[in-house]
Amino acid sequence: MHRVSWLLACVFALWFALVPATHAQVPGDEAEEGVLVLGRISDDPKAHYEQLKPLLDYLVPRMADVGIRRGRILMAHDLQQMASYLRRGSVDVISETAGNSSVLEGRGVAHAFVIAEREGDVRYHSLFFVRNDSPIQTLQDLRGHTVAFQSPNSTSAYYLPAAQLLGMGAALEPLLSPMDKPVPGRIGYLFARTELNVATWVHKGLVDAGVLSNQDWVDPRRVPPAFVRDMRIIGRSEDVPRAVMLARAGLDPRVEARLRELLLAAADDPAAADALRKFMGTSRFVAIEPRDRAALSRLGQGVQRVRREVE
């Protein structure tokens, strides 16, 4: 009997040891009183930790009046894991793209409360472009042709433009290589992986059209000036927030209000300059406007449609 009990104890101990920490329901998963947890979806935790830590160090000492005593950073592998963290109260605040923000808001696990200005823009949009000698004049003309998106995680170079094409009644067809052609009447698409590749594929005639953000279009590292001279824009999307700060559902309203106050005033505080610069090149935070909430709502519906009809 003692031998059986010992064996059972060993089995349970081994099972608990093998359960992934990100899924195990342990006390530390719940919101910890007095701790502000800043989260990030990351494929490079070390680099991203160094981006987040200065901002956390700036915020925490200024939040004692709402009960915050210390800060912590928690990384997630993907959007699904981050949604789980937010739902359980393991993460309080995150910075995300408009696309991911719209998904998290749609799931009811977080809500946008300020916008981050980066690369000089509070909002941005997608640009569709072709070679100057292309017969394509409008987005409607893309049927039967090929489009290069950047990556399946990009807001401005995938979700936003793909949703726009679906919204005008087009059907999208994934292709395996630039040599493939779509079924007549459909728009074939591929992922070029980088902004420079998108521009290069269009410039070299490997695909008929490409999509990038307006910021990337004027960045010579991503679209060389020689390429720009040989290409023209045929359409654009609506504006969406460049980057969004979200608070988890259920966060203490006093904590959220203090966070909003500190972030909106940070650009005027010399003590915040280094933290802002390291926080993914943020120049300032601005209040979210009704038009931004409306744009995020439409984008969220578009992302759902892309996932349902395209992916």
C-alpha cells in the first residue's frame, strides 16, 4: 500500500512538473495587488524587455497614490496566450497594433485607452501600388491579378487592405509562388515577408501590385527612391491608430485613470524622454478619439472576415 501511494505521488509530481507554466492555473496567474504588469507579445523577450522596462520604471513610482508598489513584465508567445493572460488578470497593460487591438477588444479581454505616436504619426493607412506601366488603374482592376502583402501579422500590409478588398466584393486566393496565377475574377495574394521584398516584387514585375503603410512608402530603407519613381499608388485604406495602449477588462478604474494621466503627460516630462524613446520609438501618447474607436471596430470586423473567408 505504501508503495502504491509513493508511486501515485511520483506520478502527480511529474504531471505538475510537465504542465506548461503559461497554462497552469496557479495563484500567480491572478492579478496581484500592488503590482502593475506590462505585457508584450514577443518572439525576442530579451530585446523587448529592454524596451518595456524603462517605461515601467517611470510609471511605477508615480502610481503609489493608487496602490501600485512595484512592476513586472510578462511576455506572451502569441495573441492567443496574451488574450488568456488578460482574461485571467495576469497582464494589466499592453501596447499593440491596431489589428491585434481590435481582436482583443472584440474578445472583451481589453480596451484601448490611449494611442502611441510613432515615426511622427498617430494614425496611418495602407497604400496599394503598381508599376507605372501597369494597366491596373483602380482597386477594382486587381481582379485576375496578384498582390504582395507583407506578413500574416501585419495590420497595414495585410489585415487592413485584405479587409478592404473583401469589402468591395473581391475574392482573395492564396498562391504558393509569384509564378502562380489566380482563378479568373479572383485576386491572388502572397506574403513577401519584408517591406523591401514587397516593393522589390512589384518593381521587378513578380507580382502586379503591393501593399505597404504610408510610413513605409516614404522610408528609403523599405522602398528605395529609384523604386518609387517607377511606381504609382492606385488606392488607400482608411486611417487607423498607429499603435494602441490597452488596459485589461476589470483593471481598477483608479489605476487606469492614473496610467492615462501619466502617459498623456509623459511627452512634457523630461524624466520620461528616455523611457519613451526606448518604448518602440514612441514620441508621445495621445487621447483616443471617437473616430479611432470606430476605426478599430470596423477593423475588428474586417479581421474576423479575413480569418473566416481567406485564411
